[in-house]
Amino acid sequence: MSNQAAILKERNAQLTIEERPIPKPGANELLVKNAAFATNPVDWKMQSSGYLIESYPTILGSDIAGTVEAVGSGVTHFKKGDRVTGFADVLVSKNPDNGAFQQYTILKDCAVTKLPRSMSFEEASILPMSVATAAVGVFLALDIPRPPAKHQGGFLVWGASSSVGTAVVQIATSLGYTVYGVCSPRHSAYVKKLGAHETFDYSDPSVVKNITQSLKAANEHAVLAFDTISEHGSAPMCAEVLEAFGGGKLCLTLPYPEDVKKPEGVEVSSTYAARVTTDSQDFGRWLFNEWLEKSLADKTYVPSPAIEKVDGGIQAVQKALDIHKKGLSGKKLVLTV
Ligand SMILES: NC(=O)c1ccc[n+]([C@@H]2O[C@H](COP(=O)([O-])OP(=O)(O)OC[C@H]3O[C@@H](n4cnc5c(N)ncnc54)[C@H](OP(=O)(O)O)[C@@H]3O)[C@@H](O)[C@H]2O)c1
């Protein structure tokens, strides 16, 4: 048996396909035979800039779905043959065995979810990064009590059609919040289908005024916001909305712009998906082994956004990263291995 992998040999090099040994799982790890993987913006960012990479060669990729091939001695929740999706954490472990873009990947058991029979590997492969980023932001950065706690009030999601944004919309809706999404009009119906109460067009120069007026007219307060874009001025605009309601908490996916003053009364924090396999493994276990597994089974959480397949398997990972780098709109790229 061999393990074909898309290898990154140096900063900004094209990926090359090579054989490498099939890795062995440690005590709390699983070896997964990948059936599908998805791309994320961090993949092309790491490739082109060397961001988060300590040494070469390495293997990129965070999102996989496949079949468990072997489990370590400490793994109790999974067995050989289980269909799973999981967060491949090469970006923090720095170990190429944990990279997604190969035939076999080692996953930590705290970031793996068993799949319902009805769910394809392609659909499932888009879950780990988006769910981890959204949930770390909601439950750890914004510090919102987990279910079964229920909540009320307005929750602003900027970038509601993005991969992370669609996950935040679903999670915030399931918690009981009234979700206000910021996205292009062409994605409004989809974002509302996922649970958003109302959406606002981010290209409208009056978007901040439109949001605050609409919430005030509905007698609603926005004290929570999640900016999944965190670029092009979105973070200060989210802060402005919160400020209009006397302040609140704002979670970002990227740092707040250094040259813009943070408004008084707005508490700014950041999400980081990889916390599920580092400082917050117990949270990861709850999220992936319990909450997501149950939510997929009872369909209270669905993979989002829509998937677009890139043909060609591992050989086509470079093509997929090149497409992603140009920008995606309301979709996620998936490769069948
Ligand atoms: N901190 C972490 O752990 C973490 C984890 C994952 C991702 N991230 C970062 O989070 C960002 C989002 O990642 P992603 O995978 O969710 O991205 P994505 O799905 O590729 O984002 C594309 C979507 O964002 C929308 N969009 C673009 N600019 C917008 C704006 N100014 N306002 C509102 N919506 C806008 C686009 O809609 P239109 O086409 O309609 O414009 C499109 O649907 C990236 O920078 C990524 O690197 C961070």
C-alpha cells in the first residue's frame, strides 16, 4: 500500500505528487483513508507566503472525509471502518502526516465526527474548518454558553455567505438568536434558508445605517457580532453597529486593522479553528464527537455552503488552490480522492 500526496517543497512552489509512507496513529489518533477533501483560504495563503510553515517539504490542507483505517490505543469513540470527517491540523502540528492533501491522514480523535449513512464524503469534507472556526468563535471567543442553553437577541454575521459565515448563521440560529446576515443579494435567499432573519447588502454604502435602522425598527438589540471576512473595513463597520446599541462583543477571523481605533465598549476577540486540537481539546471533543455528530444525524446542522467538485483527485489540488485564490462566491471546492 502506498500513500500518494500533494507535496509543497518550498515557499510558493507548485504542489508535486509523490509517494510517501502511510503514517501510523499515536494513542489518541486515527489513520483515515481519505475519500474527499475541501480547500480553504489558508491553504493558498500558506503555499504562497510560507505563513504558518516551519519547514519543508510539507503537506497542506485541513478538511477531509473518509474511512477510518486504524485507531490508536487510547481511542474509544471510533473503530476501523467508521465513515468520518475531521480537522487535519498540520497548520499547528507542523507534521505532514496531519496534512489533508494525501491519501492517508492522521487526525486527533478530539476533532473527528462520525457521519450519517446518507451523507456523501464530498458533502462532509467541507465541515471541519468552517464548523471549528465558527464554534470556537461563538462558544470560546464570544463566550456564549453551549446548548442546551437558549439565547435571545440580535446576532450580526458579516460575510454570512462565506464558508465560516454559513456555519455561524446555523449555530447562532440554533442557539435561539435572531440572525442578521451581511452578504450579496444573490446569496440572501440561501442565507435566510440557513436561518437568517434578514440580510443586508455589504456593497451598499449605507449598510451600517440600514442594519441599525432595521434592528431599531424591530425593537431588537445587537450585542453580538461575528465578522467572518475581517477585511475591506468590515470589522470597524461591525463595531459601529454594536456601538449604536451601546457596545457589545465582536469576534473576527483575522486581526482588527491596526490603523483603526477600536470603539469604546466593543470587546474584540478572534477565533482560531486549531484551538480544537491544541488548548481546547475537551471543547473539540464536545463539538466534533457529540454536538456535530448529533446535529448531522438529526439534520439540525447541514454542510454549507454549496459544493463545487474539481475533477482530477490529488493531482488537481493545485488547480483547486489556484481557483480558490481567485475568490469563491457562496461555494466550497471539493476533490474526490
Ligand atoms: N481564524 C481562523 O481560524 C480562520 C479559519 C477559517 C477561515 N479564516 C479566514 O476567514 C476568512 C473567510 O474564510 P472562508 O473560508 O469562510 O471564506 P470564503 O467562503 O472563501 O469567502 C467567500 C465569501 O465571502 C463573501 N464576501 C467576500 N467579501 C465580503 C465582504 N466584504 N462582506 C461580506 N461578504 C463578503 C463572498 O460573497 P460574494 O461573492 O457575494 O461577495 C463569498 O461568498 C478568510 O480570510 C480565511 O482565511 C480564519
